[in-house]
Amino acid sequence: MSADATFPETIPALLAWRASCADASKGWLFFEGEAWTLRDVLAEVDRYAVGLAERGVMHGARVAIMTGNRPQTLFAWFAANQLGAIAMPLNLAYKPPELAGLLKVIAPRVVVVEAGSAERALLDAACAELEEARRPELVTPHALAKAGSGAPSVLVSPDDVAVLLATSGTTGAPKAVMQTHRTYALTAAAFPWWTGLTADDRLLVALPLFHINAQAYSVMGALGSGGSLAIMPRFSASRFWDQAKALGGTQFNAVGAIVNILLGTEAQASDRGHGVRLCYAALALPEERHRAFEERFGLAMTVGYGLSETTFGTVWPRGEPPRYGTMGTLRQHPRLGEISRARVVTDDGREAEDGESGEMWLDSPGMMRGYWPDADRAPGWFRTGDLVRRDRDGFYTFVARKKEVLRRRGENVAAAEIENVLAAHPTVAEAAVVGVPAALGEDDIVAYVVAANGETIDVEALREWTRARLADFKVPSQIHVRDALPRTATERVAKHLLK
């Protein structure tokens, strides 16, 4: 890929560039009645970077962040990147065993967390499960911010890892996507072009900041467009439109569940007049529901497909008539041109014909470096694990997930992770987990369990066992006890029969 000399290629360079050409008095970041200009943000980032450097954070070190959807998460993330370090915002829903497993793999130098918070209590419990030598230092945002100014200048490369994004994969073992500065910078330039954002837009962060969507599309989109950013502490369907109006938002991103939840709320006066003009949705709705959402809330909605592994998936082409039910066409770049490629590959390894289902393979410069703690991925095609169909016009339609990863509340969930927790209960001999279509457009998680010899399974006790060890969105909505699980000829559990 040829370098784009007109646009920065790292997050620190992007921040500095945007601050240098922005109106010094114009607010860029908004949160609960407070506002920061980009110069204010840079000053906070510098102070945080000094505090991190004093704690031994340097190029390549990991900085975990557990402060949720607050400006402090951005300050800590950008400060880590300023030092050439790797930021990792964490999911606040994790339970201590999950956190302990992730911290063991990631080995962060520090974790940024508020003193006295529920998250601090979770981290204390998680760290107690680690060997003393492997426990990270827990530091508050306030302690970082009071460290002073004048952070060291560090050379950061576009292909350096900027952020780690936790993922369980198909096995359930903790790992993380290594996403690069190049991906974030490319997306900063491209997301406004894909969606028609301008410097007059204010992007609402309605999704969690540990998610690639909020990071790459909302935060980077605000920097790339020259617009501004407003953070919502959490998504609330009953308060969403009032919050959007109070924050002055004009655009937000949504996973499928959010769209369906908002559509399912009782009609109210705030449904219109909020000022939001555009929703980018990571779900292709049937035409009737898509139109109903736009009509009820008085906005336009566009659709795209992306992954933690790459922000360059597909999107509805701007300016063309909607192709309802599709994921759109391949995302390209406004200045670099056609930088994305895709294949649709059948189970026997051949190229699928138009209209035929196959696994989507992607390749672009906006691709992860690999999975931590594994080695860098080999250049070339990334197999998404998603089955799609492509039509002759180059539009893709999602069919199903090929890999054993479920989708719930906007998060990927490995069936194996839940099965391992269920099977660890003393009354359970075997467990199998499947996803079934849910009313909100994702998966309901259903578990089937077989009792150990001589044991009786108490379903509610088993559910509480699971809830104590896994984030709530991973806990099965149903648990069924069976005498045995169906098997294939090779003695694998026949999950298609369970479904």
C-alpha cells in the first residue's frame, strides 16, 4: 500500500494534526455537561502519559483500562499510544475468573481504574487469583492526571499495535486481536466518506468503548471528519433520544439489538426532534423494519459489516438506492482507492458462484496484526468464519456463522467457553451450547447438560454457578437436562440436532 501523505498514519499523529487545524475554542469531547476542546484533550493525554511513564510504561507495554464509557478511557488510551504502548479497554461485565484469565495472558504493566468502584473490586478479586509477581499495578485516572506535563516523545510506527481487543475465539481461551495504528488511521479517513459525515456532525458513542465499533468508527470517525464526539455512559432505551438531544448528537452507531430494542419501545414525543440524522447499523434488517425505524425516529439508517479483526468489511454505498437485507459492497478508501479484496469460498475450497453461499475471506491494509499472545498473522486472506452470498453487482448478504461463535448483546461469545464452565460443575458430566435466533436479531444461548453418575442437576444452582464465573451476556437463557447428547458418526456432539 502506498502511503497517504495527506493524512496521518498513527493515532498520536492524527490527534496532533486534528488539534492543529481545529478551532481552539470549539468543543470536541462532551460528557455529562462537561466539554473539552481538542487542545484540552491533548493536555490531558500528555499528563496521563507522564503518569504512565513514571510507572514504567514504554513502547510495547500493555495498559489495561477499566473506566467504562467516560472521557478518562480516551485519555488513558491515547496516552498509552503516545508512549508507543498498547491500550486495552476492558469489558465492565467481566467476572473475576474471566478478568484473571485475561490479565494472565495480556500481562499489563498497569490497569487504570477508579478507586472504590465496582470495577476496582472486580480487579482486586481477579488479581488475587494471579501470582504476586504477575499482578499489574492498579492506578486511578486522578493519580495519572496529577503527574505533571511533558511526556517523552516516542517514535510510533503505523504497524505498531495500538489496541488489544479481547476475544474468546472458538475455543474460549483468552486472547486478543492486535489492531494497529494503521487500521485506526485508515478508518478515520474512510468512515466519514462511507457515511457522509462532515465537520458539523457530533458522533454519539452509544456502544462500549472496549468495542472496535466505538473506537474505530465513532472516535476515529469524529477525528477524521473534523466533527465532535459525545460519550453516553451506557445505552438506555428509555432515555436514549433525550440524551442524544441534550448532547447535541447527529449520528450514532448501533448493533442489531439496539435497533430492535428502540423499535420495541413505546412511542413518545422524544422519538423525533432529537437532532440525530444518521444511524450506522451493524445489522441488515428486513426492508419493512428498516423503513419503520427511519420513519419513526426521523433519520436515515445505513448498514455495514466489520470485525474486530478488520474495520474494512462491507458497507452500503453512499448515494445509491438502499439494498435492504444486504451488508453492502466492499469498503474502499477515499484517497487510496481499492485497498480491500474479498473472496467467497465453499467448503470444498472453490470460489462460490454468484448467489451461492460460502465463507467470506477478506484482505486489506486495515487488518489486525494477529492474535495476542500468538505470533503475527501471515499476510493475505483472513477467514471471517461468516457465511455470505454475493450477487453479480458485488453486494453481500449475511447467511450464518460458520464457526462456533455466538452473537449476543453485540459481543462474540464462544460456545466452548460456556461449555467449559458448565462442565466444571461437580454435578455435570458433559455440556453443549448452541445459539438459536433471538427476538432482537442475535442469538439466545441454550445449554444442554448431562448429569455425572449418581448426581442430580439443580438448574438454578447451575445457572448461578455460571453467572459467578462469566459475564451476564454469556449466561445461557435456557438450560436443559438430558440423559445423553446426540452424536455424529465420529462421536462429536450433533449440535444441529440440538438446535
